[in-house]
Amino acid sequence: MRLCVLASGSGTNLQAIIDACEKGFISANVVKVISNKKDAYALERARQKGIPSKFIDPKSFRDRKSYDEKIAEEVEEAGADLIVLAGYMLLLTPEFVKRYPYRITNIHPALCPAFPGTHAIKDAIEYRVKVTGVTVHFVDEGMDTGPIILQYPVFVEDDDTVESLEEKIHKVEHKLYPLALRLISLGQIDIQGRHIKILDKDWKKYLEGDDLPW
Ligand code: GAR
């Protein structure tokens, strides 16, 4: 499977995906990385691995629709099967989403549908929830609303801060996203509308303990 990753930030999830592909845990390769931010460290991570990477400036396009048309062009050029959003902080246009049904994935640092948007970890701390977590889902036209592939909980302790919770969430993310992509790459999911059934009933075993599953 050929993955095109879109990222806006430091790219720790991108890194976990690249590593998991290299180790054969995901049956796929990252073939292109695109960012809407010039200084996104995700681009540097791609360069270090010799993966084609590109900053595409939204300001050079007349609107979001034409920006996403350019992204689609890049996806096609890369021959990507799956578009993987990894900390991509732009909402995709409905036209783009419609073009790729069940072919765009996203990771969100909360248990959807709780805390959508760009400040999910801060929102969870301010709400003082006792449990939050991580969601990997297919992308639909809404904000973090698409069909859920995997979710995993993270407990929030009384002394947790945004920073400490972020650290715990990232640890889960770096296993959960590769696992979701592994299941997709191995055909271990059965898509029935919003209901994404996981055929590997043992999937939770990959998330137990501190070790990486690859
Ligand atoms: C991740 O925590 C991801 O869940 C979040 O951005 C971070 C990117 O980190 N995404 C969202 O909030 C999407 N709504 P990274 O650049 O180190 O992978």
C-alpha cells in the first residue's frame, strides 16, 4: 500500500508510521509527505528518510477548494492508495473528501465524538474528564466525525497537566496509528458504513505494555 501523509507539525506520528513501515509492521510505504506549514518538522523527518516531501503554501491559492485540488494532484502523482492525516490542521473540503471515500485516515487526541478540533488535550484537562484517549478514524466532511477505526483510552490523573497528558496521549498515538494502518494494509477491516469491524480480534494485544509492537 502506498501512503501519502499530510502533516502540519512536528510529525511524531509520521515518524512512528515510517518506523513501523520499515519494520514491516505496516504492509505499506510512505511515498510522499505534504505540509501546509513551511517549517513543519515533519518535512525534515521525511527528508532524513529520503521520502519526497513538499511544502504547499495555502496562501498561493485563491481558495481552499483550489488548494485541495493541488493536494489531490500530488496524491495522484504519488500513486497513493491512502491519504494519512497526521497532525494536519486544515479541514479538508467536501469535494476532496468525496473524491476519496474510506481512503483518508486521521488521528485525533481524544475519544471522538468528545473534544473535536485543534485543542482536544487542553479541552479534556479543562473539562476535568477522568478518561480521554485516542481515535483513528476515516475522514468524512465533518471535523473529527468520520467512521471510527480504533480507539484506546488514557486515564487522566488529578495532577495531570496539558503537557503530561499530551505525553501519555502521544505514547498511545504512536502505537494506535501504526496499528490501524497495519489492519487496513492487511485487509483486516470490514467496512459497513459507519461500522468498521476489526477482523483481528486480538488487536488490543499490540497496545498493552510500554514496548512498541514492532
Ligand atoms: C497529534 O496529537 C494528533 O492527534 C493531533 O495533532 C498532533 C500532531 O502531532 N491532531 C489533531 O488534533 C487533529 N484534530 P505530531 O505532529 O507530533 O504527529
